[in-house]
Amino acid sequence: MRVVNIGEARTHLSRLVRAAAEGEPFVIARAGKPLVKVVALDVSEPRSRIGFMAGEISVPDDFDGMGSDEIQTTFSANN
């Protein structure tokens, strides 16, 4: 693995980060002592959640009318 000193890392940071993102990690050192390791993040593309529960739940046919009697009674009561 490539080891670079802080000065070189500062000067060539963009190039080093690009290489790390492409799978070439590196270590930043000060006075020859390793301080940090720079590696690419393992970030997967977000998946679409549409249909993720297909077949797991069911919606009753009368869903839109559920509770309508109670709602009608509550809001049409004489005050």
C-alpha cells in the first residue's frame, strides 16, 4: 500500500482521493509514522422501495369506506 507524507498528500490530495475511490487506498504518514488510511467507501446505489412488500399485505376492498358510519354519526350529530 502506498504511504505518502502529509506534505505530499496536501499537494496531491485530489489525485490521491481519486485513486483511493478507484480502489487504491493509501496511508498518510508524518515523519514516517503512519497516521491514517484512506480507502473508498462501500456505498451501494439506493434501491427503489416501490413494491418492496408485494404479496405481504392486503388492502380490503372496502378500505375507502371503512369507518364511514362512525364518521358520519360523529360529524352529523346535532350540537
